[in-house]
Amino acid sequence: MANRQRREPHTVTYDELTGADEEYERQILNEQRKLTETSRKLTSQVGATSLDRILSSQSSSFLEELQLETTFSVIIAGEFNAGKSTLINALLGKKLLESGALPTTDSITIVASSSSSSSSTVKDDDGDKDSPSATAASTNDVSTSLGVIVHSVSTLPLLDDLTLIDTPGTNSAWMDHTEQTLRLLPAADLILFVTSADRPFSDSERDLLQSIQAYHKNIVVVINKMDILDTSGGDHGAVQKKDVLDFVIDKSSELLGARPVVIPISARNALSSKLIQSSSASSSLSTVWDQSNFAALETFLKETLTTKAKIKSKLSNPLGVTEGVMTQCLDVLKEQEEELKIDVATLNIFRSQFEGWKKELAADLILSQKTMTNMVQEEGHRCDILLSRMNFYNYHYWTLFETNRLEEEWVETKREVSIHRQHDEDLKADLMEHVLETAESVATRGRAQGQAVIEYLGKRPAVRNNQSLVGSVTIVSSFEDTRKNLVERLSNAADDILNTGPDKTIEREHLDKDQLFRSLKHSALLSSSLQVGALSSGGLLAFQMIDPIVGWVSLSSLLFGGGASYAMGKARICQWYKEQWSRRAHHLNKALDAITNKEVEKVSRRILDGVAPYTRFVETEQERICDLQEQCQTIASASRNLRNRIDKLR
């Protein structure tokens, strides 16, 4: 037996593969390689980790190590014990590969022509170099990095320009067999999909065929072990064989979307015929060979795999894989998009609720501002109340002679305007109470809203590839500073309205009262003077000390002037007092509005900053998915166009 020896891989050039040096084909080859590399990079961006196996099978390093990059590869795939190894032995006409009821092929096995590896040296059992007969046998070279067995043979003309690859059977007790097969299939230029006549198209075979149909591979379905059905009826089980053939055609057409080439054979009978062909030429041998239908498979391979067909297949097969990978990438992106829709909806709900919260808080603050400004404005009614308590006589007497009584009446007016307040007779204390309530409300509601947002969004953390959290919501900090700022600024605004002077210690109420009393006194003096003048004119007229006409004119004028002075003085003084407090109420309202709006905006920003990582993630992911979808569609379209150009090659 020949010793196994490591041989250096023979690199086949593009010219050796095509047999021609055509610039157009070179251009297509370069475009194909660029698309393949671009799709590989894009897939890593998509995050489709399940496609790593497919991409690695298309990588130059993997294909070079298997010696498949520039050779036409025919991969034999199927379930274990379907007769894949026997089929290869039948093609070779010798028992090169082990076969049996148990899974005998436990690694990828490559059968290639020895003419492509003339540099290898194989020794026989005695250590001498191979004789011609030894070369015609085979050599086994084991690739240690991939665990691949390579057989070099020189007995099959078919192998001069192609390579046969036997894959471990799927659905065996060893799960890695299926993984090895699935990894290699995308690299195939032609797939002989082998199923057994005694169990055609099992579940694992359907899954395997479905997993590779997306890559636009050339697939030939081979029904092996047809000889098992020879005893199932007359004419060597012809009816049963036809049923199996029709069943496989229907199922494979359904899975592949088009009717594939289906060839029924008996690899065992074909191998037996070839093994004894040299020593026997009996008619029975010919019958066994004819019944094996193996000639149909060999004829198909020879007639179909022309040089031009191999060139086109070698150029287009990677494009089929690219399109399949892009389709799967789009599926992955669609899943990510569907997953992200929940985050998008969550974010939209948060934004809607947050805007509602802001409007509700703003409405409450407006009501609070209105309450405080009304308190200030109500102060302007005290003059009306005071004057309504005084008749013509009291107006003049209290103002001119009973100032203490006027003070008492003034105090009573405060009680009337403060009937709805919390602190009787103390506007400042009442305003401060509302200031504290407003500040506490903003701080408390801001804190509650922030915590509610955290709790709500925390139930829906953004995830990527089911691995790590992205854009987790941060904890909203304490709102105690909000309360303090509001209390300080609102208190200052109230002080500015109520107090004056450099140190804000002089109450405007006292200043207004003093000026009011002075104005009342001046008005009362004027009115009294006119009334006294009228009395004097009346006395003079009564004693006929003046001309009657002059007396009556003077009397009427003074009476009218005194009454008018009294009425107009009261109205003017009341209007002045109201305007004083109306202006203050207006200024207070503007100050409160500016202060509360600014603090509410700070609270809003604090909450939004807390969820900013989550928001950024959702928005960034939307852009990423959309951009990757466009790139995948562009690559798939370019690949289809290039494949159409390859199909038109003559």
C-alpha cells in the first residue's frame, strides 16, 4: 500500500481553467470577485452571523486550500447511506472510497486528476517511487487544517478538468457532518444531489435541498439504489421505479421552483459491471450495466460539462451565492426592522405622552400664575371699596379730620379683597405660599414623569442581535434643585412687585396708601373749598348783598364745581390706584411666565437627556437598516445583471 504523503497544491490559472484568454471574460471575472467581496463586507455590517459559513466557503483561502478556486467542482451531496461514495467509485470504475450501511465518509473527500499534480511524489511500500500502475491507483493527501482527504487518480478522463467532492452524509449520528456539507455546498459548480430509492426525499434531504436552492446552483438529482426495487414487481419493478421517479421529480420541482434533471441509477450495479468488465464480456454483465442506467449519468456529465459551460458556471456560481446571501441579508434586515418597529412605536408613544405631560403642566402653571396675578390685581379694588364705604360727608370729614377712622376703613378693605386667600390681610404671605406650591408642583411632577419614563422605556430596552443592551435609559437625577431655583426666582419676582427701594424693604402698599390718602385729602380740600364758596355765595345772595344774577351764577357754579370735583376726584383716584396694581399684575405675570417656562424647559431637557441614548439608537438603527437594505438590493441587482451577461456568453 502506498504511504500517504503531503503534496504541494497545484495552482491552476484562469487561462488553464477557461482555455482562452478573453478580455471580456476577465472583465466579468473581476466584476464577479468585486461583488463577492462587497457582499462579504456588507454581510458583516448586517450582522447576519448565520451566513458566516456560506461566506467562508466562498473565501479564496478556503477554496485555495481545497484546490477548488480555479477547478470545476462537482459536489456529491445527500443523506448518509444514500450511496454517494459508491457513485464516485462507479464513476472511477474502482473501489477507491469506503462505503457501507454506516456513515463511512466522515470528512470532505476530494477526488482529482493526478495530471494536475505532477509535482507530487508518491512512494510504494518499499520506498521506491511509484510505478505507472501505482500512479494509476491513487494517493491520499490529508489537509491537516481542514481535515480534508485528497485522492489523486488518473483513470477517469472526466477528471482531467474537474474535481469530484464527496461530502459527509447529512442526518447521521454526527451533527458536524451536516455542518461540513452545508459549508462546502456554496462553493460547488455543480451539485449531484443523491437520494436513495428506498427512502426518496426524506425530511433531512428536503431541508438540505431547500438550504442550497437559494444560491442558484446547478443541481442534478440522482436517485440511487434503483436496483432495490427490482424485486418489487414485474419487469424488474418498473411500476415502482416510475412511481419513485415521479415522486422525486414532483418534490424536487416543488422545492427548487423548476423541474431539475433527475437521473435514476444503480451505482452498485454500475460499479460491479466496471470491476468485472475487463475479465468478462457476458450478456448478463451487459444487462446489469444497462439496468444500472449509469451510462445516462456519464453521458449527461460529458455532454453537459463542455468547456464553455464550465466557464459560464464558474463565473456565475459565485454570483448565485451572492444573490442568495443578499436575499438572506434582506430577510435578516427585515427581522431587525420588525424588531425595531416596537422600539419606534415605544419612542413615539413616549414622545406623545411627554408632549401631553408638558401641555398639562403648562396649563396648571398658567392657572397658578393667573391666581397670583389676580391677587395682585385685586389690590386695585381696595380704593373702590374704601370710597363705597364713605358718603359725601364721610368723604370730606374722615379725609380732613378723622384720619384714624380712614386708616381703620382702609384695613377693612384688605379683609374684603383677601376673602379668598389663605393668609388674611397679607398679600405677600399669600403669594409666597403659591410660589412654594408652584415650585413643589413642577419639581414633583418632573420627578414623577422622569421616573415614569424610565419605568416605561425600561420595559422595552433596545437590543441588537439578542446580545447587548444598546441605548439603555439613564436614571433621572434629583429635581430638588428645580424646586429651589423656582422658589428663589418666583420669590424675587414677587418681591419686585410688592417692594421697592435699594434693599427692597419699602412696601409698595404703604407708599400707595400714603399717596392715596394725600390725593383724597387734596380732592376733599378742593371739593370742600368749592362747597364753602357756594355757601358763601348763598349767604350773600340771601342777604341781598350781591346782585341776584351774579349770586345765582356764582352759587350754581360753585355747587356744580364742588360736586364735580368730588365725583371726578373719586374716579380719578380710583383709576390711578387700579392702574398701579394692574401694571404690577401684568409685570408679575410676565415674570412668572418667563420663569416657569424656563424651568419647565430645563425639566423637559433633563428627562429627554435621560432617554437620549435610547432615542439615538432607534434613529440610528432606522438609518442603518434603510441604508443596508438599499446596498443589498443594489448588489443583488448588479449580480443578476452580471449573471445575465454571463448567460449570453457564446
